[in-house]
Amino acid sequence: GLESIIFRVAVVIKAMEKDTGHPLTSLQIHGGVSSSPFISSSLADLNTIEIIRCKMKEASAIGAAFLAGLKSGIYSSIDELNNISYDKEVIPKNNDKTIINSYEKWLTIIKELK
């Protein structure tokens, strides 16, 4: 179900933190699945980070358009793209322990399958 998406993202976040030595404090999410309140709040709770969700449902398409704009010279640099504003919504952490318990069980099962 949707939990598997959340759990896989958590594994990637933890690997990134380990590799960089820096904890993640926020995560921007985009695209269709990001519109799920369950996904957003569970990611915040499981990873104890702030989730920033773009209100534009097809932000992935916008990203492709921005890259095309960079390549064709419409935008001069990534810095110029960083200055483009868009509506966003911050998802607070609810400290829901249910998703954390489910994640720990999932990790145990994954380890047993190896």
C-alpha cells in the first residue's frame, strides 16, 4: 500500500543522512502521490522532518519545462529558477507513533527476507 512508498523514502533519507553526515530538516515533495495527506503527514512523522508540498499538482512537468528553458537559454542559470516562487504548503509533524511502529515492523521483515 501507500506505506511502502513512505518506508522506501525513509530508507533513502536515512542513507542520504548517513552518507553526507548531515540530518535532513525538510523535504519538498511534488507530483500526484504528494497530494495524499496520509503520505505527507506520515513522511513528516516517520522522518521527524518538515514536509513542504507544492500546491501545483504537476510540479514534475514544471521541472521538465524549467530544464528545457535552461537548455534553450530562456533561463540563464539554476539560480534564476530558484527565485521563481510557487504556492506551497508546509505539513507539520503530528508525532503519530503508529507509522513509526509499522516502519519498524517492516524493517524487521525486510531484514528477515535477506
